[in-house]
Amino acid sequence: MEAVLVIDDYPQTLAVVRALSHAGLRVYIARGPHRSIAESSRYANGGSNLVCEDPNGMALRLNHFLEQHPDISCLLPLSEGTIARVHTMADCLPDIPIAAVGELTLQTCTDKSLTNKAARDAGLTVPAGGVVHNYEELTSLISAIGFPVVLKSPSNHALLEGNKALVVRSQADLNRKLPDWPNNHSDLMVQEFIGGDLVGCDFVASQGHIVAYYQGQVLRTDRLDGTGYGVEFS
């Protein structure tokens, strides 16, 4: 029986383990130092402490585990961060398939400015805006777009002043929310604010064709201005 090494311990890991087992695969779980709920499932063949921040250390752990389990024919990282980390250590791992998007696709999907460019290239309309690198460029682009605007980091993984985004409605609002260039940011995205319902779309594609699609309207987030994480959907 072929086996899969699932990397990451999230609530959805349990669902992934069950689905793979039902598909006739043996499933191992690569986790951090703490025992996971998923590895206690009857569908899992146990878990091991293989995940760490250091790519070299993680590559050594993975190689050792793969040597001990030659039945593993595929790696399945679940999170964006882990997919990126596994790609960086791919040259240090044996020739084994990684069930994840490629590096270029991942980079495009996790960088908002690259995502917008891909959308424009596909003929889709995106809010007016751009990327700025200092406060002078920031105020200049805001003047060109006009208030209200949305400010955010281009990276999916970075917060701006503790927020996913800042909605700025006036000069006084900008002076209050972001009086200076933020620390630890080499660039920022400035976009025209578009009001209305927030609709999230998730899909699965194979060979350029959509094979599964889900759409949900975000009714409420954990921030009153709607910039937070969704907590209620329809």
C-alpha cells in the first residue's frame, strides 16, 4: 500500500487524513513538537516531530523519516508557509512528488500585487492603486486616487499595524491611523476603496480547468470595519 506524508497540523488535517485513507492510502503526519489530534485518528499511521522553522533541520528530519518509511510516495504540505518551506528544501530531499502548487503560482497567490497583475492580464477589473515604498509615494498615490483608500501589506502573511488592512477615509484619518511609514515594511499597497458585500470564492483547478468551486458571502468579521477575518458566512 502506498503512503502519503501529510505535513502540518491544522483542524482540516483530520479531514485530509480521513479522505486519503478512504482513497486507499496509508497516511503519516509530520507535525511540530506537540502531539496532534489527527494522529490519534484510526485513519492515521501516527505522527512525528518533523516540522521546524529551520529548513536545513527540517530537511534532515524529513530525509531520516523517509528513509525509515520507503512506502511514502508523496509529500502533502497543507499551509502556504509550509508549501513555501518545502519548496526551498526540495533539492535536499529525495526525488519524491510534492502535492502542492509550484513556486511561481504560490508566489503569485500570496503576493497581492502579483495577484492583481494576474487579474489585470486576464482582463479582469481591479481597484485602482499600486505599490509604494515610502511615505512620500504613499501620500502622492492617495492624492491621485482620492479618499477613501485601503492600505495593506502586499504579502498575505504580513499585518499592517496589527491589521489585515486599514481603511482610510480622509487626511485626518490617515494622520491618525498611519502618521509615519510603518516599521518592518519595505512596501505597501494602496487601493481605491470599493464598498459592498464581501464574497469569498474558493476553487480547485486541474490542468487549467476548474473542477470544484465554493462561494460564500462574509456577513461579519472580527473587526467592526470589515477588514478582519470572517466569522459568519452565508
